[in-house]
Amino acid sequence: MHTPLALSRRVGIIDLGSNSARLMIAHYAPGQAYRITDELSRRVRLSEGLAADGRLRTVAILRAVQAVRLFKLFCDAHGIKRIVPVATAAVRDAANRADVLRQLRAATGLRFRVLTGREEAYYGALGVVNGLGLSSGLVMDVGGGSAEFSRVERGRFRRGETTPLGAVRLTEMFLNNGDHVRPAALRRLTDYVDEALDRLAWLRLAPVETLVGVGGTARALARMDREARHYPFGLLNGYELTRQRLAALVERIIELPVAERPKQLPGLPSDRADIILAGALVVQRALHRARASALVVSGHGLREGLFFEAFLPHSTSPVIRDLRTFSVLNLGRLYGYEAAHAEHVTRLALSLFDQLTERHGYAAEERACLWAAGQLHDIGTVIDYYDHHKHSAYIILNAGLPGYSHHETALIAMLCLYHRKGQPVLAELRAPPRPGDLDRVRRLAALLRLAEYLDRSRAQTITRLRLEGSGKRLRLLARPRPGADARVEIWEAQRSADLFQSAYNCQLVIEPG
């Protein structure tokens, strides 16, 4: 096992929002690898009462100052010198903004940068591009004081605007009249949202484009829907919430008194129960306006967007060029994979894949999953060699692979789980199954398993593979390096060929050649 890449730099990102204040800690090696290591969150409701006279209330400012002071103490305790503090809509729109910034600096020593609406939209979109691999589409961030909308084209931010459609702001304006929602208030709120969205004439999806949601509202809606569906995949990044399921969820929220919502809607944080309806209606009307069939939820947003400026400091546009490749290599570097062995196993597995195309009929998606599994199949040895195939699958499922869908990530984890032994079973797939998934896993895992044992000594002894034959009998000729002895590799691969033989319904004989 190789030593994980040292992440020598650390940064703290503070986002002082209208509803919550958050601190994100990241350790990183610029341009090579990073890990989010901690996050603190405090509900501050900074924009509470702002709609009345445009001024932030003394008690709300005090909550914000206390939260930021706590974040600064946390950073000091961990020796984090670089802190990037930003404030968004509540401070941006406040008539007493200068006084708030003075109080924050006096209490913490931090000079906050107040983001413009366009900057807030840009950093949210940047987080999405580097977290989901969005190529073209729209990004929506419904916060407490405002909602930002952005357009992304060819993986780059093209435009963005802010609107006064924050969940806290709208709740105070339209829904602050008791526990039950009045139909007239609901109509006024919906009309207000529609009027604001109508000003964004460009808020339309082209064919095959995606609408992505970031922020607390989108995440809360996704969690509630995921719980209701008993969705098996554990990560939110990349989760799809359809318009039909969102409509049913909105109706359910309307029916419930605020106090009952967290009890009746698993996944809804109690501190968001009073503002979730306003936020959900903004999301629903935006999907209608954009003509989107679903909302794709991003786990990356504003804070991650700010982080990528530090992670890619010399880029004119801090965008990861090939997110899928980077995500796999990032995970490998974090867990100390043996790069030479992983690369060699991957090359052998892909050689088998390409030679068997007529038998399996798979294409680019399956090949990409096999490549990723080849790179990551041994990362579980960072925990322990014994059962490292299980540890590898666990790490992948819980860390995620930005740029890959939930289904692809689950397939990759299964290939790693079965790269040593055993017959795959569909119950191990941690994503909603698709037709043919069991055969897909069996056939791809068989290739990875052969490739693994053909580098049993980890000396990259086998240089080339050639399949011969047809029908029920195949011969695999494994060419060793000149002067090298490949008997161990060939023997180990032959005794582990049972999965291949059952998956491809043939006899396999492995010989030097």
C-alpha cells in the first residue's frame, strides 16, 4: 500500500447567509487532491425582520456575530490561518450593512467580503460545475434572503442574476399568519414568484440541458423525497427530484401545520420547517418556468465554488477539466492507492473489454465504470488488507464520485466488491436497478477479477492479452515481459476464472503466449 498524498494546505470558508452561517474546512494539495474535513452550521436567521424596514435586527446581528466568533475559534484551534469569509443577501441588502460589517470585524478580526448577486450566482455555479460536471443548463440557489439563477454553457458560467425570492423573506411577506396556510396567501405568494421569474427571459432549458438546485432548500426537498422513496443511495449530490414528486411533496407540506412537518416529513430539519414551503414553491415555479422535468440536486455550492479558487489558483477559470477522471484519481490519491498496479490492472481489464465487445455488447458507460473500478479496486487496503474489497466499495459509496451518476457509482462499487471472489447478487447494488444490471456487473467484474490475478505479483509481468476462439471455448494468451516468469499470474487467473466462465457462458483456458 502506498502512502496517501499529503494535503499540506488548509482553508476555512465562512458563508454568512440569510438563514444559516456555515463554516467549511478543506485540506488540499493544489490541483491534485482535496478533502472536505469538517463543517459547522448555525441557524442565525440574519434576515429576520429585514422585509419590514430594510434593517437587520440587533438580535439577528448578535446571533451572526456569535456564530462567526465560534467559527474563528474553531479555525484558531486547528491552526487554520487562511480564512475566506463572505456574506450574501441579508448583509448585501441591509440598510445598516456597514455597521454589521464593523461589528463582525471588531468581534472576530475578519473582514467580510459582501458578494454581489452576480458573484453569488457565479460561485454557486462554479461549485456545481466542479461537483456535478454540469456542461450546459441552469443553476438555482434558493437561500434565505434571495434566490440566484445562473446559466452554464460548455462548463462555464455565462450569466447570473439574483431575485428577492429567499425562503425567509417570502415566509415573512406571505406566510407569517399562523400555523395553517391560507389559500389567498398561497395565491399571492405564487403570483409574486411567477412575476419575478418572468423577468428572467433566459430561464429556459434547451433539449438535454439540466436544471440543478443548490443550497438548503434543494437539499431538504431531496432528503424528504429520498426518505419517502426509501432510496438506497446515501449521497445527495446528483439526486433527481421529478416535478411530479415535488408537486406531491408541496401538497403534503401545505396540509401540515409547521410543528408537525418535521415529524411527518422525515428528512426535513426542524429549523427549516417554517420556511420550507416558501422555498419549495420557488423551486416548483422555477421548474415550471424552465420547462424542466426534474431538479438535479448538487451537494456543492457557494462554499465549494469559493474553495476551487484556492484549489486551482493559477487557472483563469477554476474549473476541473475532466471531472470524472479527477474524481477517481482524487479518491485514489486520498487513500494511497498503488498507482502502477492500479494502472496495469485497468489496462488489462480494458483490453479484455475491448476484445469481447461482440459478446457483451456494452459501450462507453460500462467501459468508464470498468476503468474507474480498475483504478480504485484496492483503495480499501487503507483500512485493512483482509476484506479490502468490501472496504473499497464502502469508501466509494460513502465518498461518492462527482461526475458519475448514482447508478454508475453504485456499479463501480460493486465491481470493486467482487474483484477478488464471490458471485455478484443484485441486492448489493446501492442504487435503483436497471434492466440487465446483474449481467452487467457479472461480466464487468469477471474482467476486473482476471486482470487483478494477472498482476498477482504486482510486478506488471504480463504485457499483453490476446483472446482466441469462439463459441463455448476461449483461449487467453498472456504475454509476459521478456525473461519474466508469469506462472504465478497464469495459475492464479486460471483458478479464478469461474466468474468469467459463468458470465460469458464458455470455457476459458489461460496460457502464456
